[in-house]
Amino acid sequence: MKRAEKLYVRTAIAFLIATLIVEVSVLITSKVTGWDSSVNGRPWAVAAHVHLIALGAVWSLLLVLLEKNYELSAVRLAKPAYITYLCGLGAVVALILYKGFTQLAGGSLIRGLTEGGAAIAHSALFVGLFMWAYVIYKAVSRESKSAE
């Protein structure tokens, strides 16, 4: 297994572990605070677990397959795409958790932080995804040229 493949597998495992920790924390906090989902609905913090699994673990496992077939790491923009994507996803998840645990605790939100922060975090996540799309395009293009 190549270095980049190991990195992506480790990233996927880290996201799965983070998902488990977040989910257990949300369950414990909802029990401690007496959150009643039938009355109040699902807490915001639950959304973090979907982001961690889908955008974290599943995306990282997809990168393993793409790396194995197309050598994404050979494209110059692969490392910046990886870093930008993880920073954006980390910021999105952090803001979701902030909003969710504040909701569970019955506190009040810092409005500018949640809206402005979410806009910046989602923008960084989008830029990271766009960079990955470019990296995949370059790797696939290089592969098809070498096949000819």
C-alpha cells in the first residue's frame, strides 16, 4: 500500500472514531440534560455524525480507490486539496457541534459565529471539493493519455 493510500485509510478510520465519539457524546448529553426528542425534535449535534460519516469516512475511502487506480498524489494540487478539504470539514463539524451542544444545554448562540462561521466553513469545504475535482480530472486525463 502506498503512502497516500495509507493516509486516506487512516483519515477514514479517524473520521469513524470521531463519529462514534460524537454520537456517544450527543446521547449522553441528551440524557443528562433531559432532552426529549419527541417534544423538541432531534438536536442539531446529530447532524455532525452524518457529516463525519459521509463527507469524512466515505470520501476518504473513495480517495483510496481513486489513488489506487489513478495515482491522485502525483497531481501537484492533491496535498493542498486534502488540507483545504479537511480544514473546511473540521470547521463545519465544529460549528454544528457548537450549535448542537448549546441547544442541548439550553444556552444562547453567538449569532455572528454560527451564520458567518458556517458560511466561511462551507466555502472552505466547497473549495476543497472543487480542488479535489480538479485533481481527479488531471489524474484521469493523465491516465487516459498514457493509455493511448
